Amino acid sequence: MSPNKIRLVVINPGDWDSTISCCLLHHELDTNPKYIALSYAWGPTQVKKPIFVDGIELPVTVNLESALRHLRRQYEPLVIWIDAIAINQDDLAERSHQVGLMRRIYQQASRVIVWLGDSVRHRTMGPPRRSQPPLRATFYGDARDDEQVADFVRRWAVPCPSAKYTPLDVFCFIRMLMLPQHEGYRLMQLHLQQLPEIAEALRVMLMSQWWTRMWVFQEVIVAPEVRFQYAGVEAPLDMFTMAAFCLTNHQYLSDLPSDATKVLHR
């Protein structure tokens, strides 16, 4: 390929359970093609799942196959850059050259999607994928999130010993951690018995291998827009950074149960 040429992956539309099918397009970066870029952890390579690229079967890691399945649209194609598919992994010279272009690739993407896993096997291994499509939700880090957060508070204001927290619940909790100092009382509306469990669910999300990758900083810092996706739920990077700031600076968090704050500060 020419020095500034890259391959973009077009994920063909399809239903949730249909096989992942893609095609490749060649583009010069100098022409400013429109695409998004994926930031993710490959995960263990011992177990792989098949997808089809230009009609040819390509084994990919379990975590990448899950990301493709969650990102795929039902009725329209999605143009995305994904290193494992866009780069010929058997060509050492090409791999080396394309790695040199990565900063520019992420910089020119319209946005970067950070894939944190599907919550069923966020450690990139585990049971077969769920047979039903995941609940989808979008967070904005502003007043548009209020209805989802209010519903979260209503559901978890009473004890529920058999509770199973979803990615939506985890992102609602992160959104609540963004509350300004004078609204901290809203966290206390959650039942005290539920707080340690939801805090633990947050910790589980933070066990995603993405957080330990070497290239994370380069992929995120240069991007014009970054959104985190956990199963079918997505939110802007700003929501995470503001929640982290509030977690370390707001006095009201000291009023939370000690077993919840212990998990949050790990």
C-alpha cells in the first residue's frame, strides 16, 4: 500500500444473531475519509470466532467479535477502522508501517469508540453470546440523562437481594457520581444495601483489559470525540473523567457506606 493508505472496514447491516460480514475499502488519509475508530483489547487469542471479510472467513478474538456484533447496525453499514482487520497481521512490514500511522488514524476519525466488553464476559472469555440483543442506551453527561438516572434511583431505592446490575445501571451510577456537591443527597436515595453491590458492578467494568493497554493514551488523547461502550450502553469520555474528579473531591461521598467507598477507591 502507498505510504498514507489505510483499509477501512465496512460492517454490513444485519440482525443480532446473523454472522458478522464485512468488506474492506482502501482510502488515502490525505482525502479525509469519514470513519470511526475502535479502541479495544484483543483479549486471549486461544479461542476465536469466525467473521467474513470480503466473503472469506477470518477468525477473530471473542472480544472483537462481540464488539462487532454490538456495534453493527440493523439497516445501514458502519465504516470503522479496526487494527486486527484493517492491517494484514501476517505482513510484518505492513504492520510496522501501519503502527506508525495509528496516531493519525485515531486523530482523523470522527470519533473513537472505546469497547469495554459485553458485561457477560468482560474479561474477554466466557459463555456463548446472549441470544437476545442487549438493551441499548445513550448517555450525554448532561440534563438529557435525567430520566434514565431517575428511573435507576426508583428501581434501587428498595432492597433487592437477588439484584443483577446491568451496564445501564453501572452507567447511571457513574452519571450520579458527577453530581455537584449540593446534590449529593441524591446518591443517598439509593438503598444502603444496594450501594456496595452497584459499586462492585462498577469495579467489574473497570476490570476490562482495555484499562491496562499500553496504547490507550495515544488512541484517546488525539481523538476529536471519545465514547465508551459497555455492551449496548454508551457514554462520553467526559462523563467518566468528571465522575472520577467528583469521586476524589466531593465531601458527600464520605457519607456513603464504608464497603461501597472501599470498592470505589480501589
